[in-house]
Amino acid sequence: MPAKGYIEVNELYCKACELCVTDCPHNVLALDMDRLTPKGYHPAYMVNPEACTGCGICAVVCPDAAITVYRYERNKAEA
């Protein structure tokens, strides 16, 4: 079974550069065109959360460190 994870986007730092969206290998992220951050940007969000593996690529490419990645722990029986 592949790893699973999720992310949190700090909207105070996200400036809608879309680097996380374009670099995500699982097409998990998109810009939320219905919302604006306090600074007037469309924030990134998880459009396909069940596909997230917690790989961390989005956090690495984010120039403003707006993304925190979490990975679910596997049970010892699964490993």
C-alpha cells in the first residue's frame, strides 16, 4: 500500500505562485479561485486529498515555506 499524507497551507504566506501545483506528481493541489487570502491571492488547497502520499515535493518547491506536509504512520503489520 502506498504512503498517505496531507498538507496544510499557511494562507498568510501563500502567494499563488503555483509551483506546488505544477510540481505535484499526484495532481493533489490547485489554486482555490473562489477564495482570497488576506493579501489578495488565491491560495493553494488539496483538490485531490486521497491521492496525497506526503512526498513533500510541494513543501520543497514553495519559495515562501507556506506548506507543511504530514505523513500518516503505517502499522507495523502493514510494513
